[in-house]
Amino acid sequence: MAKATSQSSRATRKPAAPVDILRTGGNWGGAIKGYKTKITQWCEAARPAKNKRPISVVLADDPFIRNLNHQFRGFNKPTNVLSFPDGEDTLGDVVLGYETIKREAEEQGKSFAAHTAHMLVHGVLHLQGFDHETQKEAEQMETREIAILKKLGFTNPYEEQ
């Protein structure tokens, strides 16, 4: 949550867009050193500069994300990322599934941090209305992901490693 500030401090500086991080499971701290700072940076990179609504990131384990995937999408299996756009006071929520991201990173020959950054950027783009239901939408979203990840120092996630 955003910290409360005095009226005088609000007038003198612009508050940073908050990224709330909640850990419900998974060894995120062991897998990504300084994960809170990195996740905040990755969210900020994927958010347009003009949009300062808060984002919530839930770092979950597979049982947690499986339940959400079943409840909201009808798929009774874990997934790597789920996005829940809000459209009101917050940009929305992004939920990441630890074991699925870890397994996919290993299968794809990527680092856990690189795949997590990709899934987080992907989720934040969904919060902004990007989708991949059609080939054209997928290409637009992937182009955006590649550009954001490149700025963050990651390689193209769609190229073979």
C-alpha cells in the first residue's frame, strides 16, 4: 500500500506509483535476490508513464494459482501468470505461479529471473488491455514485451535459447 504522507510533502514531490507485493507461496526470495526491488522495477517498466494507478503483484505457489485459474477461467490446473484488470482505482492484480514459472524456465533454458520478468511484463500488459486472442494482437503484444524486456537487459523471450 502507498504510505501516508503529510500534505506539505505531497505538494513538494510527486509520489511514486505503488506496486504492492504479496507473497503467498514459493521460494521467490531464494530464486531472485532482491525480488521486491526487481519486481517493482519490472512492473514500472511495463506500465505507461502516464498511468500511475497501483498494481498488486501476488507471488504464489501452484496450488494457489491453480485455484484462481479454476475459479475464474474454468481450468483446473496451475498456470504461469493471471491478470485481473480493475479499471477503477488500481490498474489491477497480477498473480505469478512459482513452480510453473520455474519448470518452464528450466524447460526453455532460461533463468528464473528472466522468465519471471517476462511473465510479469506479460501480465501488466494484460492489465492495460493488451491480448493475444488473434495473430495480430499476439504480434503487437509480443513486440511490446520484447522491447520492454530489452530495456530491462533481458533477451527476446521468444527466441530459442
